[in-house]
Amino acid sequence: MPVDGPGAAVRSVPGAVDAEGLAGIAERIAVRAAELVARRRRDGVSVAATKSNPVDIVTAVDRESEDLIRELILAERPSDGFFGEESGGSGTGTSGLTWVVDPIDGTVNYLYGIPDYAVSIAVVRGEPDPRRWEALAAVVVNAATGEVFRAVRGGGATRDGVPLRVNSGVPVDRALIGTGFGYDPRRRVWQAGLVRELLAEVRDIRRLGSAALDLCYLAQGRIDGFFERGLQPWDHAAGALVAAEAGARVEGLNGAPASSDFLLAAEEGLFSALHERLVAAGADDTSF
Ligand code: IPD
């Protein structure tokens, strides 16, 4: 179904983007990549290289999955841009649309065989920067379980075709909150400080190891809220649209758009309560 303009409901406009069609392409490609990822996992996985530091790893399968995804996108959408975790960006293309891809989100889980790793694909309009882009279509496939999360801007979110809705009316002290940690040790210690402040106030904290799945699980009600500093665009591009289309408010702090500075997601009431506590705990300190 076509989409036109920021936040617009799905409607038919000449020349508008067919976001539903893009989601269909994204789903086909993500499912194929997830099958590859799962097959390779059965054969055994090892670290191919490290990135920002020794714990920030890449496997050969991350690269193989991204190569496959890029090739399949290019075959169907030669005018679009590509922005992937392992190979970087190719600009916006001539269409103004960019495919933002994480070939395996949750790479450490993948290495250890913890069944929470996913292929994440989003199609965004405008500059491929989360502070400015408008996400149109998104698919996240848990490669271990085969679950398919999908969203279209203004058209809702589903898991395996079933509509998703975030939990609503959850008070902070009953809220199960997901979070994550980056790979930089100094930032990790600061992130642990935020968790320490929140732990006494919420039901509990989960650290799943895949931000894309955290956001989809939020959409499904498996957790009530999620926050993290330091996410890369490909970590949250698709999951954030799934969560938003399931009724979550997904933003940075103090009204900023979600970005690597901060991403907080929860249903409106819980979002405000968490925002207040996180800022009180120093979450808007930009020195980390
Ligand atoms: C990581 C995961 C993790 C989050 C990290 C990300 P990767 O992505 O999403 O949950 O806490 O910040 O870097 O490295 O597995 O693609």
C-alpha cells in the first residue's frame, strides 16, 4: 500500500512509495538470509575478526549474510541505496530510499548458540541517518526460531501475520525492561550505573543481546520497555518501526529522535515514567 508524507496513514497517492510492497521484498530477502544464517549455525561458527575492540566480533556468516542481502536487494531495487553493518553505505541511490541492514543482530548470541539472533532489514526515506530518516517498512526475522516481525509505516506491525500491540498501563514497579550494553568498556560501566539506579524501581531488567529483537519483543509484550545508548542505525532501524507500529513511543531523550545518543521505547505512560527516572539517573550525560 502506498505511503506519502511523515506519519501519514496508508493511502493511495500517485508516485507514492509502495511501502507494503517494500515490506514484502524485505521479508522474502530476510527469510532467505535467516535460513542461511541458521544453516551455517548448524555447521558451527567461529570469530572471523574483531572490530572496535576484542569483544566486538564479526563472523564469516555476518559477511556472507550481508553479501546475500545486498545482492538480492540490488537485483530487485537497483535505484535504492544500501547501508549495512559490515559493508557500510552506498548513499541514498537515485530513488531516495535506503535499505538499512543488520545481517546478524545478536552476533555474540549467534557465536554461543543462544537462540536470539536476527536478520534485520528496514527501508527508510531521506538521509540514511536515524535523526532524519523516515522508516517506511521493516522486517526482523529471528533466525533461530523463524519468527517474522514485520511493520509498515501507518499500517501496523505483525508477528507471523498476527497483529502486535505493546503492553499498556504498566506501572514502573511492574515493568520488565530490556536494555543493552555497547562494546566500549568505559561506556559499559556508565550503562551499568543506569541499570543500578533502575533495578530497585522496576520488576526486573533483561539483557537479551539483540536490540532488533528487544524492540520486536517489546512490540509483542514480552517486555514492557527498552532503552540503550550507543545503538548503531542498523541495530534499531527495523525494530524501532515494529515497536512504534505496535503502539510504542520510540524516541531519544528530551524529545530528540532515537539515535546512537539514546533510544527509549515503551507505551506512552511508561515511556514518561522511565524517561523521568533515566534522566534523573544521568542518562542525558553526553560524555559517555
Ligand atoms: C548488538 C546487539 C546488542 C546491543 C549492542 C549491539 P550486534 O549488535 O544489538 O543487543 O546491546 O549495542 O551492538 O553487534 O550483535 O550486531
